[in-house]
Amino acid sequence: MIDDAAITTATRTAEAGAGLGLVGWLMQINWIGLAGVVIAAVGLAANLYYQRRRDRRERTEHESRMAAIRDRCEE
């Protein structure tokens, strides 16, 4: 549950950073564009981190479920 909230927050952060970078580029204000790119990169890194954690957790749950099913079939 916490990972889902973190993934959502990281995604929104990356989107906001990308939007800020676009605004900075359109207004030709370099520091705003650079800040947007940095924020987008941080959001992307956080998103990747929490997605990997979720994938690892789901893989473990899947393997446990499959082992339980195999054990029932062998009996």
C-alpha cells in the first residue's frame, strides 16, 4: 500500500518536473528548465526504485502461491 502511494507520488513528481522543464525551455529561463530536468530525473529514479520493489514482492508472492498449488496437486 505504501509502495503504491510512493509510485504515484514519484510519477507525479516526474510529470511536474517535465512540465516545469518545458515551461523553462519555452520561457528561455535556463535555471527553471534545469530545475525541471533535475526534478523529473529524481521522480523517475524514485519511480524505478519503487517499481522494482513492487516487482520483487509480487514475484515472491507468485512463487509462494505456485508452490502452494503444486503441493496441493501432489497430495
